[in-house]
Amino acid sequence: MKKAINIDTYILLPIFLLILGTLFIYPLSRLFFLALQHNGERVFTNIGIVFTEASNLKALKNTIVLGLSTSALASAIGFLLSWLIVRTDLGMKRIFEVLLVLPFFIPPFITAFAWIRLLGRGGYLNTLLCSLFGLDNPPFNIYGFWGVLLVSVIYTYPYAYIIISRSIRNVDASFEEAARCSGATRWQALRDIALPVILPAVTATALIIFVTTISMFGIPMILGTPGRFIVLTTRIYGYVGSFRDPNGINIAAAMSLVLVTVAVLGLIMQNFLIRKEKYAVVTGKHQAAEASSLGILRFPVTIIVAVFTLLVVAAPISAIFVTSIMKALGLSISPENITAAHYVRVLTGMPIIVRAFRNSFLLALSAPTVLVLIAVVLHFAQRHLEMPGAGSIGTFLSTPYAIPGTVIAVMMIAAFIQPIFGVSIYNTIWILFIAYILRFAVFPIRTIGAAWKQLDPALEEVARVSGAKKYHMLRDISVPLLKGGISAGWLLAFMPCLTELTLSILLYSPRNETIGVTAYNLIQEGLVTVAGALAMIIIFVVFILQLFTRSGSRNRYLRGT
Amino acid sequence: MKRLISLIVLLVMVAGISFGSGQKETEKVDQPAEDNALSGSITLYTSETLTDVQEYANQFMKLYPETTVEIFRTGTTELTAKLQSELSAGQTPADVVWFADMALFEDFAAKGYLETIYPSEVANVPDKFVYFDGKAYEVRLIYQIVMYNTNLVKKEVRGWETLLDPEFKGRVGSASPFYSGAALTQVATIAADERLGWDYYKKLAANEAVVGGGNGGVARGIASGEFAIGLTIDFMARSQKEQGAPVDYVYQEEGALYVPTPISVMSSSSNKELAEAFVNYLMSVPGQLQLQANGYMPVSSSVALPEGVPSPADIAILKTDWQYLRNSRQELLDTYGEIFGIQ
């Protein structure tokens, strides 16, 4: 198809380039400069150090292994749960739907602490197992690779569930029905029709989880380091902050570039995998699939899912809850050691917490909204305006997610400490806003891209053929049909924004504290019980929000209207 | 979808309104310094406990109503990263810095980042706590000690050697010199100590000591029973004990580890007068009394010690060679990393 340069390109492209330039390219360029400097000269020494020191190579290997295994496991679990909940007659669906996404709402460093309280040497679960089976030594050790893998999978499988379940819901069942009318079994129809068309969502999921895992810091730091399992992010953190080496920041920057490269390779691979296929299954003549029956397996499978939910969702939240009501750490759980004082303190005695909630919500509501707008415009430009390079821009914008928060923060400091055009965003809430946008762009861009691929182009063409302007088509046809992808992308960006830590502890300023920073400072001060109360309040607030939004959007799909 | 949108709009409005009112608080009118009253605003970068520092700042602002003290608090590692990033990019908003990385302060002093000050209350500060000819000061003392869980440890705890007891195998906690300035000081000190030396660390590693991030984590771990015993900072142990956790601590009989936590005024500060006044306040008797009330050992001998805290004169400490630490930072970390199997 001939690529026409039209007027939209002349308006949209410069605007995009301007945004890209200030927000992304300028700080990212700092990363390159930092990485290439060693003792003041422009050299490749840093990259050399990254690839020759044994400990760095080990960290690289650990990172990739962790990323791949987490991605595989979490995607598999997410897919299984999605299918069970959307397409079968699993019992207690409503409860599972609400509970299974919860781990995603808890800041990962809090989840890591919760699991220490469960499976650490003095942890509740370990102690329980010891007394049940008369063991001398606790059977589970939460520190090290397995602990990091466990908690990483627990934190990320909800991503898979959210993305894949929405994708499955979007699939028009008539394709499968047609296959079955032609004699295919239910399983064959599923395998050959439904599964391939949700492939964009599955690959997007696997990729996002891979990149999330390799750039995660909190969980490997808290659970991996004491177990001698080092990854690139914990290594980078050590280089950046310990002044072990005057070139520490430079080496850290070089290491971050390695991380980014790994992520970009993953992104390119995902683009390639879904490029050629036709995935249009949202045809507008929507018919929800009937739930397949699990037969005699229904009861056992429901039990298995229930046990899974108990272990993975209820256990850590209970651990946090117990911590929040104890007078102090280490006391036994008995009535005289229980108190509500921490909740009272958090809710009334700490103005910093009210501020933190306000700041975090402001950021978490506005950043994803802006990102969704950018993503819609980008994909629109790519599909309908034939804007050259729009796809690459989307890929480029997704890469900062792979850069560890610590490094992005250092980049932002270097880039923005001096005022630009007389305006300084440093030490204001705006630098946090831009950092969050940089960091989490990947979610709306990937999910909306995957969702748009599922749209039958005929739907949009119909509007054009009937005389609608492109923008009307976008507003009245495309966007409503993209609702699933838009809300998934928004939600996936919202949650990390709300509880973000690694960027915020370096970029926040007095009176611009965030929830993550406040919880972190509380824990560092030894006020773990108070931090527990704060965490429970966060979980509660977000849980309510989730219920509220869910009731508005869910049933339409299930009933097929 | 409509509900989601209206919910978002509502929340943004609410957040915006409260955010808006918050902004007004930040507008302070700077009074002209006509009557010698202190005015203006300074920013403090610190890794000290936020609630404690907020108290000192509030008291200071009461004494000098025309002033504002802004506090940026984060962990020592992050603070180091932030300061260094800012300084290498050319400027920093910090007027006063206060955290536990003596080697970094030494480096800053050598590079001219720190201002030489002689506050009027310096008479309260013993000479050995005046650093770099007045570029940095100690205003309260902390030590790295041995903390233990009273439910799990029944035998007598004496010091560094107790951590090698096989009874505590795998249940000893320690901060990592890769992330903690105090832990790095410890490594430099122990490695050079005749009685302990690198041998001590080899035995500690053989006893499967768990080396994590910071001292706070060790204190929390001991309180919650994760570890039975470990190395952490005295005021952290005191804080857990006060909250009611089943813990106690001792100053090592071989000698505790003295951890300097210098405070300095940045030479790039735009309000050096106010910055110096704040440091001065901390050295003054009211400031020292506030520190004491929070359980810290005041540096001034004219202020009583917190309850249950021995006098610094009675605490034996190991000797730390700061030059050695500064020059051998890399080798120390490499050797330690090799012994413990972490890098």
C-alpha cells in the first residue's frame, strides 16, 4: 500500500517529536553519556567491565533466568486462570475474579516482607509446618532464587490474568461455533481457533512480565541478596549508591543499557511474532462463548483454585494484617499483644500520610490517562494515518520500563536539575509525573496495540465508507471497541504508579511524598507495624476502587449484549 | 466505562482541590533581614529517622518563625546516589547534609563541597567530634552493637565472638557493606583489627550469617525472630525494645564499632547563615536535649544521657583507620564479597 504523507503527519509528527524529545530522548541521552564515560573520558570501558567481571556476568545470567522462568510461569498461571474463569463453569467465579488480582495491588516490597513473615526462618507458615510435622529446621527458605521466583510470579501473574482474560472475552464465539458445526471438538476449536487469536495478548503478557521481572528491584533486594542471589538491578543499585568506585554511576548506566537491550530484543521479538497474522475476531456481531462444562472435574478444580487463592492471596495479606495489629514485632499472637493504635496513628496522627495519598492518587490518576491518550494517538497514527515510524516510536517509548527505577531517577536528576528554558521541574511533583510516564508507557502501548489488532478492520472501514471523518471513526467506533485494551492498559499503569517506590525515593521532595516513599521510610525507621497498617489501608482503598470499576464493565461481555 | 471515567474525574477533582490547597502552604514570604532575625529556607538531606528530624526542625522553626526547614529523607544508599548525581550535574538544592558515610564526607571535604563553620555552640562539642577542621561535626553518637532476640537467645551475649556460636548457625543477621556505610566501616575496622581480622569474617561466613541490606533490616529481623542475633545500630535496638519487642543488646566486650554520622553545611548553599544556625541549634543544649529525648547519646557532656544508656567514656571501641578505609574501599568490598559469596 502506498504510504501517503498527509497533513496529519505534518501536525502530529512534530508534536510527537517535541514530546519525545524533552521527555524521553533528553534524559535517555544522559544515560548514554554516563555509560560511555570512565574517569572523564569517552570510552567503552564500562561496557567492558559489565561483560568481563565474573560477578557481573553471573548477575546477568541470574537476571535472564529469573525473567524467563517468571514470565513462563506467570503467563501460564494467568492464562489458565483466565480460561477457567471466562470460559468454563468454574465455581465461585465472582469471588475468584475479585481476589485473584489482589497481589497486583500490593507494592512488591510489601509483598516481599509479607512472605518473609510467612516463610522466613521465624515465619508463620514455617513455624506451623514445624509444629505440624515435628521438624527441627524450617522446611522453606524464602531467601535466594526460589523465594525471588515465588514472589515474582505471585506479583506478576495478575498482569497475565488481566490482559489475557480481557482478550478472551473479546473473542467472537461464532468462529468457534462454526468450527464445531463442521465437526471439530470443543478442544480442537479452542486450540485451532481461539488460542491463536489471543496470541497477541499472550505474547504481550509474556513480554511485559519478562521486562517487569528483569527491572524489578524490591523483591530481589529483599529476598535475593540475603540468599546470595544477585541480579543486575541489585548490582546496579550497589554501584550507584555505595560510592565504591568513582565510576560507579557510569558502570551502572552501562549495565542499564544492557538491560534495555535485552528488553528491546524481547519487544522486537513480540512485534515479529504477531506481525503477519490476522487476529481480527472482534467483528461487532458479538456473541459471547457459552461456558464449557468441566464435568466431574468441576469440584476438584474449584478446590485447587481455592487453595491457590488462599496461599497466594490470603496468606500474605493476613501476614500484613497480623503485623499491623501487633504492638511490636516478635510478640506472640495473643489478645494482650493486639492493638489498633497503628491504624489510629496512620489515619489521624500523620499528616505526611494524607499528603502522600493525595500525591500518589493525583499521579496515579493522571499519568495513565495521559499515557492512554498517547497510546491511542500513536496506534491510530500507525494504522490510519500511515505515519512513518509510529510503530518504532511505540517500541522506543516502551523501553524505559526495562531501565531500573534507580537509574531512571539518576537520569532524571542529571537531566533536569538545571532549569530548562527557565523552568525547573526538579523537586516538584512534575518530575515524578514525567518519570512515571517514562516508566509505565509500555502498558497502554502494548495492550491497546494488541486490542486494536483484534478489531476487524471492516468495522472501521464501514464508518469511513459511510462518510465519517477519521476522527469521528476513532471516537465512535474504534475507541468504544477498544475499551478492553484501554482499561487494561490504564489499570496496569495505575497500580504501579500508585505504589511506586524506586523512582520516588530519589525524586520526591518535601511535601511531594508518595505512598511508597512513606511506607519505605516507616519501615526503615523500624516502625514496621505502622507500615503494616498503612499497607492494609492501601490494599483496602484499592480493593474498593476495583470493585467499583468492575461492576460497571464486566457483565456486558458475559451476557453478550 | 462511563462509570470509570466519572470516577476518575471525581477523584482527580478531589485530588486537585486538596493538592491546590497544599500548594498555598508552600508560599512563604521571605522577610527582609533588617532586624538580624534569621529568615529564609534551607533544605536538609538526611538518612536520619524522619519523625525525629521533623521534631528538631519544628522546634527550630518555632525559635525562628521566619524560617523554613525542608527535610528530604531517604536511605543512605539513595542519599549518596542523589547527592552524587546532583553534584556531578552541577548543583544541589541541599543546604545541610547529615548521614552516616564518613568516607563520602571526607571526599566532599577534599573536593571543597563542604563549608567550614564555627557555630557558637561548638564549645559543647568535644574536639574529637569536630571533623576536617570544622567542615563537619558530630551532634550525637551511635555505635554498631550486638542485638539479640530474648526469646531465642538464652545464653550470655558478650560481643563479636558470640556471633560465631554454632548454636546460631544460619540465624545471624548483618548489614552489607555494599549498601550500608556503617557496615563498610565495620569491615575496614575488623579487617585491620589484630584479634579479629579477616579470619573473623571467614568464621562468620562459615556460621552462615545472612548478609542483607541495611542495619534497620537486621534490627527488624531480630525483633520478628527471623534472626536470633546480629549486628545493628544501638538506637535501632533501643527503638524496638521500647516498642515492646523481645530484644536486648550489648556493647561488644572486644570493643563496639563507632559509627560517625557527620553533619555539614554545603559550600554551595544559598543561605549559609541559616544552615549554620540549624547545625548550631543541634549542638545547643535545647537541641541536645531533644536528641537525648529520642534515645540518642548527646555529644555534649553537659546534657544527661538517655535512660539505660552508658556513657561514651565507658564504651570501649575498636579503632578505625579512616585513611585505610578511604584508600582501600574497593579491595575491602572485593575480599568481603568473596568470603561471603556475594559481590
